Amino acid sequence: MLGTLSLAACSSPPSTQGLAKDAAAAMGGLDRLRGVQTVAMRGGTGTRQRLGQMAHATDEEMPGSLANVVETLDLANGRAALDYEIKMGDFGQHRQEVLTKKNGKAVGLENVAGRPLAVMSPSGLFSWGTQNSPEFLLRRNVVGIVMAAADTASTEMPQTRDFAGTPHAFGTTRLASGETIGLYFNTQTKLLDGFETTDTESMLGDQPSVYTLDDYRDVAGVRLPHKITIVKGGKPYSDVQFASAAVNDADALAVFAIPDAANAEVDTAIAAGDYSPISIVKITDGVYFARAYSHNSLVVEFPSSLAVVEAAYTDAQSATLARVLAEQFPAKPIRYAAVTHYHYDHSGGVRGLAAVGATILAAKEHEPMLRPVLETPHTNPPDALESAKKTGKAGAIEFFEGMRVISEGGQSLELHAVTGIPHVDPKVLAFVPKGGVLYQSDLFFPGTGAPAGPDAVALLQAVRALKLRVTTNAGGHGGVGPFAELEKAVAAAQKGS
Ligand SMILES: [Zn+2]
């Protein structure tokens, strides 16, 4: 009896909830945290990995470097934005992906320097920032997690577990999303030093993920971590060191504004569910260009079905493509979807097309990258393919060596796995003999007047070696142009060198 009394006198019983309340107190107090409506983290520099941009499927990943990272969270309204510059080898882009709302309904805006603003469903957002979608920022931010844990009754006895090399108090809690999350509390500072949970990545699928929070600094009475390191599936994913942060800065909300010119498409995106801009343009009889805002596809029409070349960008783009094609060709299902290469921006919609029953066709050498994308479970939350697998409606995956031809009723589509192209080895070129249409991505941007680099030179060599009678080029980037455009560009490049 005496012992119980003395225990009660010195501290509350240890529980995850108690530790979370202590963490909230160390961050400035639960009331202050409840008053945090927006957080803007600014001036970040760091690294992003798992971009899937290797030249060979079995190569080590090439990390991207991040600069000028700004992450804006509107906790009060469920909005989040990523803004950053990414550099990967010679490639560099200033990108912004925004999950915003109109009349309470979520919509995505993608703003890439040099391109028009693109409107899409939040599921259509694709990011090379510290996460692959701004939606993760909402579910994985320290303020929300600590508040959720402090508000969730628990009698669980915390354990002692090592984290970042030192013993921490570890306990689990449930988030509003229903997810269970493991929390590591620093026994000295009481702050949350990290957490672990399952992230479902669009390409990597379910990944046990560990977040490390460092460099807590005072921001207007609230202590916030300024260094965040993310490991997914046991491999480095991203890290960022922010220079500064602001809490409840009204000016930070400007990133969520919807420009007037985008309003009509915002309404379309909200009404559609999964949505990404796409339109179908006829190239020649039985061959169509699926023009998206940055990553295009080719559609080949057969007597009883369709084939798509390039399941590009996101599953939202695939869902939109499938919907648009079902309207235009109601009796013709997408029977095949061919992958030109596994780079994530060009295969990000592969699960979406498998989900509508398309058989995925890919080069044997691309299997180490593509098979995991299609087979790793995607459960938190389940995506369209995960659901289609349960009902037996998912498409199969077939790998081919060298060449694969699909023919029906005089129409055919040739897939050639070509070696010797610097961008990716091998690279699949698609050719429709009837009409002489060649589709490739990333090697040459048809219809744009773009110069020919080493990839375009290698492309022309490959086309000549295969003796393809090409009249028209269609590009994963750019548009549609005459074959002579490529020949001229290569000749000009060779003259110049
Ligand atoms: Zn590529």
C-alpha cells in the first residue's frame, strides 16, 4: 500500500499516452500545439533516393540532391505542399506539388518550371521531394503525431528500445487514419526522436519506414525538428536539413491558392475522382497519341482490343487514360500495356493499367525493377491493382527477350528491346508498321525542334539497324513529328561535333 502511494506521488504511470504528453510539453505544451494551424519549413537542403532512374535495372540507385526545399502544411484544412529543386546528374528541375482544396474537396496542382500548371486529383501528384506525394506530409508530421498520441488513451507499458544508437522509450499509438505507429521518445529531452510505420509507396509498395527527427528548435514558442531523415525498406529514402520554420504564417498559405484560369479543370478533377490531364489525338488509322501534360503514351487499335505503349507517370493518369479510351472505344478493352523502360516517371502508371486488366509487356532485363512494382503489396491504403487482384481482374505480366509482336487482323505492334542507348539499357522501341509510327521516350522530343543528343543519335542507329520504315515519330516527351526531323537533328549534331 505504501509502495503504491509513493509511486503515485512521484509520477503518472508510464504509458505511451503519458510519454506523448511529456513530448508535447517539451515542444511547448499541448495547447500551443493545438494552436498550430500551419507550419512552413524553409530553406531545406538534402538528398532524395529511390527515384528509379538507373541505366541498368540492377545498377545502384543514383541519389538526387535537393535544394531550396519548402514544405508547407495546413493542418487545420488538410492541405500540404512540396516545393524544391532536384538535381540528378545532368538533370535539374524546380518542382512544386500542391495538395489543396476547393470547397472542402481535395485537388492537386503540379507546377514545374517551364511547363504550364497542371491540375489533377491528389492521386495524380508525383514528387521527387522528400516524399513522393504531399499527402505524406500530412500523415507523417510531428505535430499531428504527438497530438494524436497525447489524445489517445493507452495503458500500454512502454519498452526500452535502441534508436539512433541510444536507448529510447518506445510505445505505439493509432493515428486518425487507423494506422499503428511506433514512437521513440528521448528519455532526457522527452522529445519525439523518431517514429516507424508502414508507408505505401506508389512504386515500392508497402515499406517499413523509419523517420528520424533531429535539431529541434524553438519557432514562436513551439519546438520543431529541422532535420528529418527517412529510411524506407531499410534503405535511405530522403533527408533534409531546414534552415528555418514558421508557424501560423498567413503568407505561407499563398501556395494553396487556385489560379482563376485553373478553376474549370479543378472542378473536372474533383468530379472525376482519379484524374490527370490527357487527350487522344489521331496519328494515323488505328494509331493514336495520348497527349498528357508531360509524359505521353501511344495507343494502338486492334479489331477487338487496344494496346497502350508507356504506362506513364501515375496511376491517376492510367485511370484517366482508361476512362477516355473506354468512351472512345467502348467495345475494345486495353489488352496490353507495354513498358519502354522502368524509370519511375515512365512506368508510374503500370499498376493502374494492370488494374484495368491489361497484360503488362516488358523487356526481360527490366524484370528486376518492374516485377517488384507489380507484385509488392500496396495496402496502406490499397490501390486499384491491390483491389483488382482480390477480384481476379488484374492483368498478368509478361517479359520478353529481344522482340515481341502483337498482331490481329492486319494491325501489328512491334516491341524491340534495343541495346546501346545511353539513357537506359536496353530500351524498348515501339513500332507500328501500318502507318510507320515509331514511339520512344526520353531519347528525342519529336515535334519540338529539339536538338539531338547522344540518345537521339543512338535511336537513329537502332532504327536503321532494325530496318524499320518509320515515317512518323511519337514521343513520350514532346509530341508527334516526321521521321525526317530526327534525321535532320542527328545530321546537325554530327556536323557540329
Ligand atoms: Zn527515362
